[in-house]
Amino acid sequence: MQNDQRDLLDVLKFELNFLEKGGYGSSPREPWRPQFIFEDSPACMNYDCKENPVPCSDCVLMQLVPPELRLGKFPCRQIQLNASGETLDTLYRYADQHEIEEIFGTWLRTTIRQLEDRKSAPTICEDAHLPGGTEVVEGTALQQTLNPKCANPSCPITFHWLQGGRFFRFRADGSAKHEGDGIKNSRGNAHGVKHFWLCEHCCHVFTLVSTKETGVILKLLWPELPSVSL
């Protein structure tokens, strides 16, 4: 579970300022090697840390890394930067520093704008989308529909890496594989594991539980509160 309490938008704005001021120029301490995006930035949780580094899984940037690629040595190199699927990892293989910084800067500006738009936009997941009563409501798995969405079948919010919320994984036998805040610490769909996501609104009202008898179902976090009728 992520322990980095920084705001993702603030971190990306800081990173853009660092980039635009030439922060990735040749380092006076290590002029013999190229500077790596994020890893050689003060935005990195382990910047200038030689002993007892914090695991990358704690970093707020993990929200941007595809779940199946988060266990690598440098997961921030796996963030997709454009529609062509280029990442820092692929760019390091063929691009020069100028091209890398240009592509990275474009991605930063686009992502910052998207996050700002989402913060300012009113939520469309209101109480009317919450199932009520005591009926058992089966959760919707991400891979269960053509357009992945919130596990609450009454919620229309589509899944997006930058949208926050809560991510769940369950084995086919009904046991929980993993549960975490946001889109974090997950691997691919292996060994019968199904992935579920509750949007930012629904995860404050519901959780997901799984048993052999019922499968994965929606459960109110505070069942003593009056339920909302549809």
C-alpha cells in the first residue's frame, strides 16, 4: 500500500518546473553518466538517499505505472508517455537526452492539465448511482466489460489510471489476493485472479468482499447508516 502522502498533481508540477529549469543537465557530482528522469530529480523519494532507500511501491508515482510492471527495479520508467506507448525505458534505448526531455515534458503538461480538469469538474457519481436496500449486489470486474468501469454496477464512472479510487484483486477461490488504495501494487491477471476497482466516490461508501458462496459483492462500509433508494 502506498505510503507517499504527497499529492500527485503537486509532484508533477514540481517535476515540470525542475525539467524546464534544466535540472537534468550534466550533474557536477556524476558528470560521467546521463541523468535519469524522476530518479535524479528531487521529486524522487530516494533522491540523495544512499542508505535505507524507500521502496518504489510507496511512491505516489506508482499510480501511473501499469499494475503488471510495478515490481521492476525502476517502475517509473514504465509510465506510458504517449499514444505510441513510448516509456522512459524505451526512450533510453534509442533517443538522445533532448528528445527524451521533449517527449517527457509534453507528457507532463498533458497529465497536469488532465488532473487539474478532473479536480475542477463536478463529480457525476452521485447518491442516485448507489444501490440501496439489503439485496446482494455483485461487483463488476474490470475485465468483465468492453469498457472497464467502477465495480459498483449502478455507477457509470469508467476506469482511468489517474482517477484515484480503490483497487481490489480476488482469486477464483474467493480469497483476497490484494487490496490497496488507488491503483497500486498489482500484477497481471494470473492464476484466476480478477481485478476490481471502486471509483473515488464509491470507495468511500462501499468495499468489496468475496466468498465461495456469493462471489465478489458490494458491501456498505457503514451498514448502520440508512441506505439510499434508487
